[in-house]
Amino acid sequence: MKKSCAVLLAFLLLSLALSACGGSGASHSAAAPKLTAKQMADEMAKQVEQPKLVDLEGDMVKKMYHLDPALLEDYAIRTPLMNVKTNEIAILKVKDAANVPTVEAAVKQRASDVQKQFETYHRDQYENAKNYKLVTKDNYVLFLISENPDALLKAYDSFFVAK
């Protein structure tokens, strides 16, 4: 009797476990945005006021972000026009998901570089740099330094909502 109850219980638990692993086949990842990285950065800057930012491209990406742009399918990197603010918006769409950790490490290095640059310069900007946001969604890596990173993040998140 005890043995048959144990077998029945094991069967029920196994059945429950297998049914819990099954699913509708729908992806649990966020919907891919329909905008380019540049369009997303433009829209974020419209929604949340930023100081004057300039686009970073090519060799400057390598130099300032320690990152080869060839790893990216699409990107927009905005840095301050003048070196008195830390605000940055970087939206990086990685070509190959296997390279996402490399891109994240490069972004963390950039954050560290900005922190070192402002550590003894402007304390408020140093605090912004310390409180940077790094968010990864599928093959997209977002890097933010701002006085209002949560509002920028909210705008960014809206691009990933299925409509």
C-alpha cells in the first residue's frame, strides 16, 4: 500500500512538473522595438530634457567605450557637447547575443571612466555617474547617465511594449 501511494505520488509530481515546463511556445522576451537606435535616442531626449548631446561614432566609440562598433547591428551613443556634464544615452543593438556580455563590460568600463573623470571635478555629476543605469533586453544594451535616469528608462521601456 505504501509503495503504491509513493509511486502514485511520484507520478503526480512528475506530471505536474512536466506540465509546468510546457507552454504556449510564446516568447517571454519583450517585443522588439520598431524604431532604430537613433530614433529611440531622439524620442527619449524629447521626452526627458537633456543638456546638449552629440553623437559618438566610429573611432570615438572604440576610444571612449572600449568597444568595436563591428559588434553592433545598430547603435546610438550621445555624450555631452561640453565636458561639464556626465549625461549620456547609449542604445546598443548587439549583432550576436554571445557578444552581449562583452558589450556590457565595455559599458561598465565607460561608466568607470566617467566616474574617475568627475570624481574630483563636479560632485553632483560624479553622483550621476555613480548612479548610471545599465539595462539589457534581448540583444539591446542601454546605458544611461542622467539627473533623471528613471524617466529615460521609462521612455526606453515603452519601445519594447507589444502594440
